[in-house]
Amino acid sequence: MGGITAQHNRMVSAEPKLPFDTVTRLIDVMVALMALFVLLPLMLILAAMIVATDPGSVFYAQRRIGRGGRTFWCLKFRTMCVDSEERLRDLLAVDPQARAEWARDHKLRNDPRITGIGKFLRKSSLDELPQLINVLKGDMALVGPRPIVESEVVRYGRHFATYCQVRPGITGLWQISGRNLTTYRRRVAIDVSYVRAKCLPFDIHILAMTVPRVLLSRGAF
């Protein structure tokens, strides 16, 4: 009996198993495809509202850093005015408090660049729906660290290598842990903790926790 059990264990261990990364990638693609199919009517309505509020491009693409340190174009619904860069530059030139907030968090709680529909999109996190396309392209995952820009690398310091080990995600541990209510240093620590603990059950837990966080709009601005 013991010999049969040992033989069975050897056979099981010899069977080819899909790597964890392959399994999560398959899940990401399937869920992203289904989500795009279901949400397409909503996305078309939002696109029309964006153009009606502030004529210009529906999407906003920004260079972000992904897995392995490679850069990619991260897609979002446009939430800012077409002259957003000029507005930011003018504000930071005359407002020391806003300048300090921008230097600390790379965000502004009262951002003059955001359109009326843009505020709603950010509060509800609907501005990130186009990132489902990034998931299909393999630039992002459903769950992972928040994708960062080049200027944020220095804030990660020696932890940047850890960040680069996985694909950035549409949602992640940071998004369900307070988002913009946390400090940047805390955000880095959260990203590192996620990468070290990454597993399928953990990703499923984060996805499940994302729903109530989005509905409550906690920490989103």
C-alpha cells in the first residue's frame, strides 16, 4: 500500500503544472474580456460625456513603468482640461501650499485641472476602465502595485527592484488600504508587502475588497 502511495505521489509530481504567472495571466485576460464586453455601453456613454464637457480626446495616455522596468502607455478616461499642464504650472508658481502638496504626494486634493465629469470619474474610479485594454496587452494585471511614472522611481529607492517583479494592477493592496489617505512612504511599503505575499487567493481577496472600496469612494480624489 505504501509503495502504491509513493508511486502515485511521484506520478502527480511528474505531471506538468502551469506556472503561477501563467494561471494569473489567463485569469486576467478572461476577466478583462468579459468586463469590456459587459461595460462597453457604459464606456461609450462616459466617452460622450467627456467630449461634451470639455472637447478633446476621450482617453489620456501616460508613460508608466511596468514589469521589468519597461515603460508602457497607461490608458485612462481623460479627467482633466486640455490645458491641464498650463493650469498646473500657473498654480504651483503662485501657491506655496499647493506646491508643497504636489512635491509630497504628486497629487492635489483640490486640483483645478479636473473637469466636472472628471471629478465623478475619479471619485468612482471609472476613469480607470480603459486599463482593461492594458491588461489584454499584457502591460498590466487586474491586481498589482499602482503603476508609477519615471519621476516616482526615486521615491521607491532600493524597493524599485521589488516593484518591477510584477505587473502593475488596475487595483491592488494600496487601493483597498486607504489610497490617497495614506502617505507615499506607506504606499511604497504596501507595494513591497504585496509583491512578497503575492498569490492567487490574495489577489482574489483584493479584488473582492475593491468592490466596496469603490462604492464607498474611500480615499479617492
